[in-house]
Amino acid sequence: MDCTTVRNGKPCPFMTAEGCDYNGGICHEIVDRCDGCNRSVEFEAGWYCGAFPEPATKWKNGVCNFASHITGKATETKNGKINPLKASKRGAR
């Protein structure tokens, strides 16, 4: 169904015939750490996340998994050792 609260006319999985079914009945605005993300969309009521109704909960335990402006850092192997067989296969690509 289309949203009738904040994002008028946009499709929303939380809209029902009785209204918004999300916790609190309305989407929440983006937090400061969402600035620069490609998923943030401006509506008449303010800036909202296009992927999740409550962005603050996504940032509660670390980095939001929807954040397009954050790049992940490379993981290091244990003790700096690399399996030579796997390294040769990677080099052949």
C-alpha cells in the first residue's frame, strides 16, 4: 500500500487499511550519522531513510548495514599468514 502519513504516495510495507502498522505509527527522521547516505530522501516533513523506518535503531549496534556512504575496512588474516595455495589461486584471476 501507499503511505498516507509521512511519505505520501510512496509504497510502504507497513501501511494497512487501518493506517501505519509500524511501531509508533510513523517513520522517524534520519540521524546525524545518516548524512551523505544515498538512501536518505527529502519529504515535506523532513529527511527520511528510504530503506528503513527508524534509522536510529540501525546505528545502535555499530554501522548501519544500509549506509551507502560508509565503506568497510579490509579484514586481516590471523597472524598475517596466508595460505599459499589460496594466494596462488587469487593471483591467477
